[in-house]
Amino acid sequence: MSKATVVFGGPSAEHDISILTGLQAERVLSRAGLEVQCLYWARSEDFHLVPNGTEARDYLGGPPASAKKLELRIGADKGDGFYLPGMRAKKLDVGTVLSTLHGGAGESGGAQALFAMLGVPATGGTLAAAALGMDKLAFGGVMASAGVPTLDRQLLSADHAPGFEGPYIIKPRFGGSSIGIEVVDDLETARALLSTSPHLREGAVVEPNRPDLFDLNVSVRTAPTLAVSDVERPLRPSDGAIYDYSAKYLHTEGLASAPREFPADISDDLRGRIQELARRVVELTGLTGVLRIDFLSDGTEVFVNEVNSIPGALALYLWPDTTPAEVLKSALAEAETLPPRATWNYEEGVALRAAGGIASKLAGLPSEG
């Protein structure tokens, strides 16, 4: 690859974590000798070229002072791409994108669609795969229909009961982290959250709360070949509270220093089942790159919880025997082999020629007034 562009930020509740992951990835690739540049997607939704070597504190007020705002052009006659504006606007050579966008449009398919329109190879999976991974209701439905063990997951609805008794765990339907998760005793309280919680207004899912279950995670790499990491057990607070945003991310050394047991002290049988289920999740979703798949278990039973198509810190800490540069370079190389644009094989114009006049298509429809 001639150049790698690390993209981070984005309009998401996980904006800050994306910045940290992006800056980490930039350091890893730069130290490995790659030509790297950084693209920051600000909360204002503008893109900025930022210099290498910036620090987290440089983004506290928005784009760093040294950032250069970019112009995004889409359309064959406009020369698809990012441009440095000026008297003679210069198109930015993006190369291959390493996406470190977390949550929101950055992880759920929006960024994938954008890069595909620009003809830019990018990590993060296809639009369809990314959208499936971000939609907890759809993901749970796919797992259940394929016979993959998962907890009963239903849409939290003002009109329909979930079909199981409380207490309930409530999660944002569209979200890539543990932000906005609530545990409640009754359905009335759960339904009230639909209007009172800013994280649940776009939709929520409800599951039976199982305090007997604990968290187990693995990472999956799909390049150069499919590989599954050993199993990690994130350690919950001593009061048994859920493994939330603070427990995951608010540590000086990042995710690698979060309280955890790695490898997890579990049976070989459970470890093997988790790793096999992880392979099945990848097959069912079609996701590529570096993923993290989260499970719940009581030590005997195991349930697939969710998939993170662009995990925090890109799950580099779950590959202790592989250099971070090797993990990231393999993901970039894989992205270059995937077609960035859709290939159309339809008989162009056949339906248009057969249509005749539009008036015939309107026949039989109710008339105005």
C-alpha cells in the first residue's frame, strides 16, 4: 500500500473514544514505517486534515489549531474526493482508509457508503454488514434464526409487551458501546425510558436481566486468514454493576489497563465453544477486518451478545503475540482487495423501454381531489 489514512471522530456519542483509537493507530502505523495521514471528522460533520503526532487534549475544543478543513466533492464531473480548498484546490491522496470511527454513522454503514462512492478502499466492512452489526435487534434476530445461542431480545415498544417478565436490561437499538444501558424492574419504567433517555429515543431493545451471567470477549481477524483470539473476561465492579462505558474506557492506559482476566479462567470446552461461535458470527454477518465479539456466560451456558465491527483500540490488546502493526497492515491489505464500488449486472434500460408512458402506470390510482 502506498499510503494509509486513519479516519477518526464522527458524529457519535463515542466521538472521544474514536479519537483515542485513531491517534493510537496513527502512532502504530507511523512507527512501522508506513506513510500515514490523519483525517478528523468533527462533531460539526466537517472533515479536517490534521498533522501526525497530535494529542487527545488538542481535540478538546474541536479540530486542532493546525487542522486544515477539507472540501468533500462527490460526482464524476466534480472529481470524487477530499480537497484542500484554495485558488487551485488540490485533491487529497487518501490511499487506503483505516476507519477507527466508533458508533453512529461512522460504524453503522454511513462512512462505508461514503468511501465506496469515492472509490476509496476502507476497513470497517461493507455497508450492509456494518449496518447489521450496529442494529442490535436485527443482529439478535439473525443469530436466533441461525440457531446461535442468544438471549431473548425484543423491541422495547409502547404497545407490545416483550413476552418475558422483568427485571429487564434496556439497550439502545443502534449503538456500539455500553452507553445508555439501563437495568429496570418493570415494563412501565422501561417504557418511560423511551422518552426520557437521550440514548434510547432512536429505539431500544429489551432483554431479560441475568445477574448470574458474566462478560467474555474475543477478537476476530479476517486477514490474512480468519483467526480468533484467546478469550478475555472483563471484570465488573465489585458491586456487580454492568460493564459500562466508564469501566471500559476511563483508564489512563486505555482498554489494555481496564480490569480484566486474560486469558479468562474458564474451561477449555467453554473457550472452544466461544471461539467456534465467533467464527459463526463472522460467517453470518459478513464482517471483515478486526472485530470484537462479546458473549455472556455463567461458566457453562454461553450466549452471543453483540459484535463490534470497529472496536475500541481496534482490539489490539487481545493479540499479545502479534505486533499491532501487523494487525493493522493486514486489515488495510484486505481492504484493498475488496471492490470499493458496487458492480452492476442488470440489463440497463430494459425496464425503461418496456414501461411505455408513465400515464399507464398511473391508471387505476386514486385521483387527486
